[in-house]
Amino acid sequence: MKIIRRAIIALLCVVPFAAYSLNEQPQADWEMVAKIREEGFQRSQVMDIVGYMTDVLGARLTLSEHMKKAQAWAKAKMEKIGLVNTVIEPFMDYGAAWDNEYFSLQMLEPDYQYMMGYPLAYTPGTNGKITCPAVIVNIQTKADREKYKGKLRGVAVLASPPVALNPAAMPQGVTRRTDEDLKRLEEAVTPPAPRAAAPAAPPNPDALRPEEKIEFYKAESALAVLQCDSGAFGLVRGFGRPGVNADKWSREKDLASMPIIAVTPEHYNRMYRILKRDIPVKIELEVRNRIGEAVEKACNVIGEIPGTDLKDEVVMMGAHFDSWHASPGATDDAGGCAVALEAARVLKAVGAKPRRTIRVAFWGGEEQGLNGSREYIVKHFGDVKTGFKPEYDKFSVYFNQDYGAGAFRGVNLQGNEFVRRIFAEWMKPFRDLGFTTLAIQSVGSTDHVSFDRVGLPGFQFLQDSVGFGGHANMDFFDTLVPEDLMKNAVIMAAFAYQAAMSDVRIPRKTIK
């Protein structure tokens, strides 16, 4: 299948269209860049946009009520700045909606302490406030269950080992790429080899899957599961209940699970150490989660700046709008969405009349596997299984921001040598911003991959590291650096404009 896929994509990639010749000299439109810089730096709205997303709209778990409200706002905001053909577009059935409405966790004995944590997504609540003892449970195999049978009724299970914390490894907030870092990336002539996977341990036929452990705890009438997977001070990290992606966010599976709570490592470790002294720990817990009544469709939000003489051809820019539920997802990825929307606002403000249509996309379902962008491409451009559509050959390029909210330092070329000279020219007006590097490397785990895997040019900018990272409880507005987002919006606007004005579409890399 892989050989067939590559052959089909290779064939499609040589379908005749206005081809770029490497002998031609690409040009940056310095006059338009000056207008974009003036608007983007002197009248920027990017922090107002991302501030509303994070402070007012909050966390945006795919299909949650919070996400639906946020998408309605995004569509209205796109229309307000002048985008057309705006739509909240369904892309796939996404199970039942899930929202956390209330959470409280406290240690009552042997000492009172309010504890920081949150419930994993797609788990049920506690049916009111519960007070119960906490106990350490170490189950790895089916045989391990025997020693706990009949002993877990009415308890909260501490299900993971204590976390080793290293004060020297505390998050620093902002990490800038050094000149040496950028030089090393730029001088690499081949993409780095994929990291070799560690040899897999022989499967243990008696090992329990995570969802089997939860089933056991529930069968033994435990009241809740507490766990810690963080490893960093103050950071609560947690996603969905075990098995949720496999069962497609099933309402029945949600209800059949039990309250599972991710706890910050300092608080979790304290309970664990007390219990190891054979001193009882009593907790108070209340969780209220809303689980939808039926399967619903998840959505993307799309808006456009219409093109002129080449309006049926498309340039895209965007980011994923969904986040996990513990924080507003400022760096992952409200910042990226704000940059794309601000880039569009800037282009409208300076009166840009692009030849190609510039389309802005706020993707849903990225955190569960690039679902929104992948399904959008299938619907609008096609794929190997369904066949490619006429729009496939009229697509030019997609620019993405994820990987945090740090300043753009260059572009990851995704193995496409044919765009090097074009992008190098477009970068020249921004060298004073530290935007200097073209890296041949291919990067993954975000929405440009959905384009790249079907042979469409899709690029993720090379960025500094800013903030504490997503997927946790500390990804708030305060972690953002305004100057970085302003720079990124200006650069994204200029790149989208240059691609939309070029006589030819962005060349596609050779697929073998």
C-alpha cells in the first residue's frame, strides 16, 4: 500500500501546472512588506485576539460546549475583520461532548491541604462530594490483582509511582535558539535520520492494559483514581481516559469509566510519602462532568480573503483551535490561531488584493490525531483512498504555527529543496527580526503534516521555545511574549501574500 500511495502521489505531483523554474529570480514585494510591517507592528491586535481566546473563551476541548462557543466567536471575528465564506464546517463524528463543570480536591488528614489537579477528559463525575481514604495500589500484571481483591471498596487509588523532581530542570519560560543552533540547522544538507526506537521488550502476556486496571478498580468499588504523569514542578499533565481514542469518545465508555484525577507532583508525592509511613490519608473530592447525550460532529472554522484573477487557487494559513481542558492553551495553540487571524486582519487593513484566495483555518481535533486537518483535506482535495479532486492541482501552499508561541526564526523545508530559493528571497525583509534560517528537516505532530503526507506543500515555521508547553495546567496568556506574536503575524501575512501573488504556485517536492 505504501508503494502504491507514493506512486500515485508522485504521478499527481507531475501533473502539468504553472511550474516554477529554478532559473527564475523570485522577488520579495518590499513595498507591500513595508505596509504589512507598519500595520502589524504599530497597530497590532494580536494580543487582544489571543487575550480574548485565552481569558474569555478558555479551554477548548474538541466538541465541548466551550469549543462550540469559541468557534462561534471565531467565525464572527473572521467576519468582523472582513473575511468571507466563513463557515463552521463539520468534519467527522466525534463521539459525545464532554465538559468539566466543577472540580475540588483536598487532603483532610493527617493535615489539611488544598490540592491542585483536574479530571481526565471523558471520565464521569463523583455524584456529589465524597470523603474517603487514599491508598497506594501497584498493579502491573493480572496476578497483582489478587492481593487487592476485596480491599479497595470506598477508597481513592494512588495508581502511579511518586515522581522524581529535579529543581535544575524547572521550566525557564523562554529559550532562544542561538546562532550556533541556527547555523547547525541551516548547514544540514540532509534531514536528520529518524531516531531509532528502543528495542521493544518482549510482551508480557500477564500485563494489564491501562483500561483493564480502571475496570478492576471499578469492579472492586474504588471511588476514584489519582495519578501523576508530570515530572515538572507545579505542572499537572493529563489527557483523556485510557482507551478513549480507540473507542472514539464513546458516551457509554465514558459513563462506564470512573473519576480519574491528574494531580500536581508536589501534592501527589506528599500523599504518597505519608502513606509509605503507614499514616492514613483522607481526601475530599468532588467532580462534576457533563457528558453529551448523543454522537456529534466536530468542526473546523474557515474564512477567506477572496482572490482576483486566480481566485480558484488557494493559499492557506492556520493553526489548531482545540486544546486540552486544564488551561486555555495559550501556546498550544491559541497563539497560533491569533497569529493566523492577525495576519489576515493585517492583509485586509493594508488593502491587499491577492491573486489567489487566502484561506484561514482553525482546526479542530488536532490533539487527538490531526483529525480536523486530515479530514478537511480528504473532503476538499482528496487522498489516495478516495482519489484526488480538481482542487488538489489548484492548491499552492499551507503555513502553520504550532510548536509553542515563540518567535519565527526560519522555516522547516520539510525536505523540499525546490522552495529554498523562493523562501530565502521572501525572508530577506525580516532578517532584522532574526528570521534567517532555512532548515531542510521535516518536522511532525501538527497540521502541516496532513498536507505534506498527500504531496501538498505544507510548512511549519522554525520557532523559539516560549512558555511552559501545552497539555497542562499552566498554559495561560501570561506565558506569551507579545513581540514574538507580532513578528510571527507579520511574517505569516507576508509569506501568504507573496504566495498568493506569485505567477506560479509553490513547487512540490519529489515523492519517491
